[in-house]
Amino acid sequence: MKKIKTIILVAFLSALHFFSTLDAYAQIVIEERIEVNPKVKAPNTPNNPTEPTFTYILSWPPDQYRRGKIQTISCYGDTTDTGWTSGGYVTTSLSGSGHHIFKFVNERWYYDSHLGWGWYYDSNNDLERKVLINNQELNTGSLIGASIGTIDIPLLRFNDNICDSGFVKLEVEPTNWADCEEIGWLPIDQLNLRITSGSEFASFYNIRTGTNLGSQTQINPFVEMENLSLFFGFEWEKDGLDDVIIMLNENVPADSVPVYIEVEAEINGVKFAGGDIFYPDKPLIITEINPYEITTGEETLISVEVFNRCEPIDPFTTINLEIISGEEFGSFIDPYTDEKVKTITGLYLFWGYAWIDYVADGISSNETAEVKIRISTSSSGIPPKEVTIYIKPPPIYAYTVPEVLGADDSADVIIKKRNPDGTLEDFPSEQTFELAVLDGCVNGNFMVGDSINVYFEDALQPIKFVTADSLDSEVDSVLIRVGTDIEGYMGPIGNIKGEEEKDGIEREIRPDTLRAGFEKMIAERKAEAEAVEKEGGEPMFPVVSACAPDNPTHPTYYNFGVSVQDECDFENCYWNYEDIGVLLNRQQNNFEFREGQFITVCDLSNPNTTTDDVGQSKPVPYERKRKELNWENSWEVEPCINNDGRVQFSIVTPDRLTIADLYFDFVEAVCTDIIFNPPNNGIIITDLSLSGVTSGKDAMNDFCGHLLYPIRTGTPGRGGYYIEEVIRVHEGIHGDKFYKILNDNKYRLIERLNELVLDCQEYEMFWKIDGVEQHIINALNTYYKFCETEYFENNDEQEIQCHFAIKKLIKDYMDRVNSRFKTPLPLPCYICPN
């Protein structure tokens, strides 16, 4: 059932004596804080807010021994009383700004065995209560009082999965009552909807009439009066959005999906909005390039996903990559052969994913150049996709004078520093350079001083290039590399820093997990290919020997690079600690959290446990070894090398294939022995069949007492009724709060783990893997203790007992008692106690 969560302002608390006349327990509705969009008024439109009128009528057959009145508490806490009358009819009306509380009061003059003669509350089957909104009667059932008013800014939610139905439904979720000075909205007002983003791709559609409604529509009223009722707040099972959906247009271009759709809603002058991404039922190629801008000598990673939101792709689908323009600037690194190539064909996917490295090892550019890559698949039904990598000019520039050399010729090699603004300047005379002839060395070499060679490690200018006395006519260009160190510049080979270009698709599996699987698959296929070759068969993946570029247009090649050697010989890090999941396992009583050690609750021998504790729960100290793993480790540590060449550590699953999740435990229990035994002598009600209930009046009073903590049931000499489901949900909410604290403070754990960055020598000589594991365990224990302390310091049992889920459960059980035993619903249960 859709409903508004009601909230009683602090100013109302002084008026709660209003409800103290009845022998039951009052409640204050506690609402969790909700972030909403700012309210927007539309003063010059037909949607100006209209203030409603609330009318209350109490009537009964006139009787001198019966009297009645209507009481209200305004939004500011002021009480208004119509005064007693025995005339059989009383009414009052209030305006609809903000919200207020109303109460129908009726009493009869009779003799009470304990109090004597007087006016006392008594049920009256001839009593009639009515609540009217703008002269339309609201269904209130047997309700004798509640909060009511106009509603503040609601939430607009997108529901359903387009894959299941081909469309998405909308839902308006109310939040709070309007502020005292505000005129909010009512469910019976007109709802206006407008697609503000993506209207070219989607439309509203009425599924009952089969009508395309375009980009805007009206629902008047949003909720029919006969479908509206009042209990904790306005409630309804059906509204006008049940027939209205959002459907993608049939002519949406393939390259425009997925698309973001945003809807603006307006009801009685209150505007609010919501949005979602629509994924079509068709396969797409999704890419990420990290980074999408590089310079000479640097690498970037192309991530490819063949993606269908609605169904899995063919597991035998392969992909092809081809450089269609700018091939002179760089090459792919073939995952199977590690060769530098211009095309890759028939690359297998791992669960729809593949990763390909691109290196800018070709001609350097003097201005930002584009490398365009076409990605296609073996399936004709999947449209290809083109992506772009941008090659920036490197911070070094080199050329020869003269530009064209003949046989037995020489040229000066001029090397300049390129500033960020593009200007060039000379290097200092002591600057040294790395020189290399990468291709065509049969026709020429470097000459430094009197030495001629294809490679110089630390050459000082002047530098010459000399050609052979007889040139190979098939080689018309000699590819050379000039490199040096420039202060403040990080690069070049293996540098994968920079911004990402990606599609923003939400994935259910982390990319680092999938990439590890992809690399494992590639290694297995390499091993299979090598085995076939050793046996004399045809290679599974023929090796293509290619240089890049074959015909460079630039006469010289310059490459800036910093070479970093990995002393520890670990793999590069492809993860961060944010990828680690913190999960909560809910456990039963007597949970074995450590081999031979148990966590027990509901134990009266514990001085912290009393007979009021009909349910208990508590967090469990963190343990790396787990019973379900036969007391083996739930994670291992894997060293890796970060971008700075230092050793970091990943927390991985025992099979070392993926990043591990960290499991924390939380014990929850219903204390059945405490309920059954003296002094409670209780009866546990397990479900809405009410098995075991013999008195509707006793059950209604006891269920009302479930809104308090500790739960108040029974009377002297009578054991109470206890709703097992309410107790279980209460302890579950404790678990939810602890889980939220774990995630809210996860950053503390990450900060502690990020401290563990070591030099290779430091790791090898002092830490080793055992020291690293102990540091991680200490960090986890500290993190747990902090979260445990915060959990107990902020543990409010009464606030949890007033949680909307528990109130809804209690209402369901009270309704069932009312239905079976015709026992009226007591008013004070509608207001939670302080």
C-alpha cells in the first residue's frame, strides 16, 4: 500500500496531554531524514496552489447520558475544542495549510466500579464519524483521530525493468506533511507530468486505453476519493499512475542508447522530478578508454564490453579491432602474441569483456592528433562502434638539418624542449639524451663524437645522423628515437594516468574481477597455442610480425620516456581498496564465530539481560577464518607494483582470482525462553492467523503495547501476547543500523590500508607477507571496534520500535484482531511515545 510517512513537529509535543485520557500508550511518529528536490512554485500558471478545507462531523442519537465533542491541535500545537454537547451533532472545519491533528471524543454517564459515577469513554455503535475534504468524504474506517493535512515535496521513482515489460512505470512516494505556512498537495489533486530530458526518445503511454500521450500528460485526480483512506497518513492501493508508463519510441537510433529520461511532476503547485537510464533490448558495444589522451611512448587501455541489458550474449562471440585512421601514431599490443599490430581479429571475450593495450610508439605529432578505431564483433546483429584516442605532442621535439639526406651524407640532429604553451627552447648544454634507431638502421646510424652506433644511452649534443655509402632502396625512412628526462614530467612507457572516456554503464560485476578472468583466459589460450606448435600442428593464433609504422610520413621520431624497473617482479596493481565489499552476515543465537567460541544472547545469567529483553542482537568481533570455510582464511594478500614503482597489496579471495569481500557477522534472536517463562508467561503469535489468541480485547491492548520499548503486554495474573514478527524485525533493524555504520566508516579502513605502501627492499627485508597480513588484521580489528562503539553509543531502542516497518506490522495485526473479534482500534496507538 502506498502511503505518506507522517511527522509530528516538536511543537506538538506539548499538546500530547491531549491523548492522556485513555488507558493505553501514545506514540510519536518518527521519520527518517529524506533528501528531496527543492520546491518550485508556479505563481503565474493554472497550477497555483489551492488551499483545501477539512470538515469533521460527529453525530449520534441525542441522549442526555451521552455527550461528544471534536478536538484539534493546529500545526503550531494550539488546541481547539468545540465543547461538549448532548444534542447528537457537532462539527468543525479547518483550512488546509500545513497539517493538524483531529480527535472525535464521546463519553457516557455511568457508574464505574472503581471510580464511581462519572463521564467515561464508552463504545457507541450508533456513533457516526465523518472526515470531509472539500465536501468529499474520506474513508477513515473506525479511526477516531489522526494527523492530517497537505503533503510536502514527494519523491518520483522509476520502477520495473524495461527488459521485463518493455516499459517503465512511475510512482509518486509521499514524504512528509507540509510545513505550517505551506499549502502542499493532496492525493485527490491533479498530477501533471512532463518529460524534460529525453523526450525525443520516449513518451508517456496509457496501457489501459492503448494511447500514446506524448511528452506530457495530466492525471485528474491523481487518486480517486473512493480509493483514498487515512490511518498513519494518507493511504491508497490504486492511483492514476497505474495506467501510465514510459515507453521508448520505436525509432530510437542505435547510437543514442542507453538514454537518460527525466520527468518533472507538478501537483497543486509543488514541483519535483526523477530520472533513470533506459537500456534497450538490443546488444551494444560499450567502451572505456583510460586515459583517452596520451603522448609518444605512453600506453592506454581500451576496455570493451559487448552488452545487452536484457539477455546474455552468445558466449562464442569474438571481437575485432582495426585502426582506421592515424595508424602512423601507434599500435595495439596483441593479447595473444604481445606483438605490436594494427588489427586484432577473433579476440575472445570473458563474460562479455575484453581489454586491449594501445601504445603510442609511432610518429610523434606536433599538434593533437586523432587515432580512430573501429570495434566490431563476429555477430552481424551487433552494430560496430568507433572510438577515438587523442595523441598529444610530447614535451620534446627533434628534427634534422637538412631534412633529406642522400648516400654517405650527414645531418645535425636538433633537439628542443616543448613548453606547455607550445613554444620551443634549447636544452641546457649538460642535458643528456637516449638515442636509438628503431627501424631502417641499414641505411643510417647516430654519430656522437667519433662513435657511430644504433644506440646511445647518455649522449650530449652536438649529435649527428650519418647515412651508409650505399642505400637500401626499399627503405626510404629511418625511424629514430630521441629521449631524455625533463623535471616535473612523469612518463612515458606504461603511464596509464589521465582522464577516462567511458559510457557510464552500471555493472553488476566489478571490472577488476572480470579483467583478472580475461587475463587468465588469455594465458590459457596462449598455453594451448604453444602446445599445438610443439606438437607440429598449425598455430591456434598465427603470429603476425609487423613494425609500426611501415611508412612514416615524418622523417624523424622522438620519444620521451622514463624507464622504471620492477625489482620485486610483481604484477602491476589494477585495483584499489574502494573495490573491497563490506558485507554483513546475519547469524542465529549461539553462533560459532571462532573455532570453539560462541556468541550467545538471550541469556539471563548475563547481568545485561533482563526479563524485558524479549529479543536481542549484537555485532560479532571480526574473524578472518570462517566456519563455512572449514576455519580456513576468507582472504589472502597479493603484492603488486603501483604506478610509483612501490609495493602495495590487494586483499583477494582464497583462489586469488578476484578482490575479496570482508564479512562481518551480526547475531539476531527472539528470546523465546524469556517470553515463555515467568514472570512474562507469554504467548508467541507467529503470524496473522492469530493462533493462540482467545481474547480480542487483550490482544488489541497487547499489540498496542508493542509500540513501546520494552514491549508492554499482559496484566497481573495474565501472560501477554507477543508478536514474533515484530520482535524479529526490531532486531533486524539493529542489524541494518550496524551495517550502515560499517559502510559509513569504510573510508577509515581504506585510509589505514592505504598507509601500507613499501619500497621493494623494505618489503623483502622487514615485512614479508606475514607482517602485511598482521597489519591488515590489526586495521580490521580497529575498524570493527570503532563501528561497534558507534553502534552502542547511538542505540535508541524506542526509535527502532517506532520504525515505519514495525508500525505497519502492528497495524496489520491490530486490523486482523479488529476483523475477527470486532474489537475497536484504540486511538493512542497512533502516536508513538517519547
